[in-house]
Amino acid sequence: TKVRRVPVLEDGQLVGIISQADVAATGDDDVTGDLVEIISTAS
């Protein structure tokens, strides 16, 4: 199963959901690469 969306928590409360596309749209390749690596190794 591929994770494409990640919950965003603040003080333990769900405040939103962010997608890989949202992160990629920032234009920061380092951040995008970090996220993909974290998602790929999480299981």
C-alpha cells in the first residue's frame, strides 16, 4: 500500500492532511526527498 496522504497533528489534534503532491509543490527538492524516504521506509 502506498501512502499518499499524511495527517498533520498539532498538540495531538488532527488539523489537516497533506499529500506528497502538496510537498512537491513547495519546490523544495530536499523536503520532497526526505518525505519520500520516510514514507518508503515506514512499515
